[in-house]
Amino acid sequence: MLKPVFTEKSLKMAKQGKYTFWVDAKTDKISIKAEIARVFGVHVTDINTIKKAGEAGRTARGRKFNKLASKKAVVMIKSGEKIDIYEEVKK
């Protein structure tokens, strides 16, 4: 259900306490909050969601395909807490 987003922007936001995850398109904010709290053991203070609509397309050979709709959740947690998967390893 939760898949972390690792981009330059999401890693910068993680330093500010805002963590980004791909979630199922039909999941609501209450379910996202409960799942984050259960999996990572943190207190969620706020959630923003962004929907990405599904797309229809064609391959080079003319075959049709569909990309499924998806949703991205930006989760803000209580100050002083962190999610370890976003921490960078120093060399």
C-alpha cells in the first residue's frame, strides 16, 4: 500500500519533516494516517494528497494500453520524529 518516493525534491522535503509516498488511488487520508503510524511508529500531524489520473496510450505497434490512476501522499509528522528510510548515509 505504501511506496516511498525517492526524488531530489522528496529528499529535500524529508529534511523538513515532510515524507512522500505513493498510495492506492482509492485510499483516504484517515487510512493513510493509520498505516503510516502503524508501520513507522510516528505521529502524523497533516496529510496532503495529489491525484494523478489514468492515461490511455498506444505503443509503437499501435496496441492500446492503460496506465492506472495513482495518488501521492505528502505526510507531515510530529517535530522530533523521523522516518529512517529517508535518511541519507554519509560516506
